[in-house]
Amino acid sequence: MLFTELMQSLSRTGEHGWTANITEGWMQGRTTYGGLSAALCLQAVQNEHPDLPPLRTVQINFIGPAGGDVFISSKVMRRGKSVAYISAEVTGEHGIATHAVFCFGASRASKINKDFTTPPAVPGITESEDFSRLGKGPVFTQHFDCLLAKGDHPASGSSENEFFLWCRHKDKRANDLVALIGIADMPPPAVLPMFLELAPISSMTWMMNFLTDEPRTKGGWWLLSSVAEHARNGYSSQNMGIWNSDGELIVTGRQNVAIFY
């Protein structure tokens, strides 16, 4: 099932709930691909509240596995004149799988309007190499085109601690904010190239800040980065970023990842 078809398939259940069926093609091991879980949460929130201001921040906890039939619920935590906090959960057969808290905020006039970062010095789309995993990656990766701009392939025994990937949805209609969240978790954890063989790895927590009211890019391509800061005791923390095709920083993020290697 295409990404947009899955988002459109959400069916109303109860006052603040929606149901969806996550097909096998969107799985990552025994659970749903994290980007899709987060996207389902945002889609349910937008279905309930179509008049929200721009998204500023989301905090996500990946609590347990889920697949097949799932239930997505949302709750307004607080809504003021300019800012709204809304939580959402994906629940499956074994209980809560994903919990997200979204912060939406209206723009306001400010005397400060400046970017303090520069675009990464990495090859562009036409100069980057194909990142297809040749059947070795999770099945959900079939839904994306990915090019390796910087870093090494998973389980290559590399000393590199960072990934830069150009990615886009194969579903050409997937071009809104929900689709951006859906692709944002696409890069493998940044420590994965250090492995000598493939082993289980799983995102535990994920936070993103959105730096523009209306994220846009050309041709559907986004530059996604993951940079590991440490790996110890079976966990790794990493910084993440998303730039558009013009080199504008659109999203900053962080993840804590469980590694079983």
C-alpha cells in the first residue's frame, strides 16, 4: 500500500479515534517502521484538528511493537491563543506501541530572523551513489529512493559515525508535512556501519524541531543526516537533521537508539 493510500485509509472509530491496517510492506522487523508510526499520529491529529497552526516540535516514544490492525487516538493537552499541545498514541494487539506529543505554534513578529548554520558540504543528488540495500534492509525501505551522499554502508566495519542520505518517497503524492515525518526516520542509525554483521537495532525516543512554517523541497528530495555522539552499554545517542534541495535546514532532531550488537 502506498504511503498516501495508508494515510487516507484511516477510519473513524469513536469520538477521538481512528483505525488503520499496517501492511507487511511497512514493517521493520516485528514492528512498524518508526516514521510511519509517527506519521499516523500526526495524520490522526490533523484529521481531528484541521485548523492547527504550524508544527514546531514533536516528541515520540517507541514503546512496543505493532502491526496489522492498529488504533490511533489523540487528546488535546492544552490549547491557548498561539500554541497547542496534542498527544497521540498508536495501540496494537500488545498495547501501546507509539506515544507522541505535538507542539503547534502560530508565527509571531520577531526582530531576529537568522539562520546560524551552513549546509553540509556533501555531494548533490546527481553525484551521490545508490543506497539500495540489495534485499538486506527492512522491507519498508522499498517505499523510498535513497542515495548515499556521505558515510558507509551498514555492517561494513566502518569507523564512520555519520550518515548523509538524499531520500524521497516513491509515492509521488507524498509531499506534505505528514510525508516529511514519514521519511524522516529513513536513515539507519549512525552506528550501524560500525557493525561487522547485521544485528537488531531499534529507535527508542525521537524528537524533532521544525524550523519553517511550510517545509518545501524540489523533486521530493530531502537530505537526511544522522550523527552518532556515543555508543555504550547497548545504546547510542545521535543528532539528526533534514535539509531541502536548496540547502535550507528544515528539521533538527535527536534519537536514542537501542543496539543489540
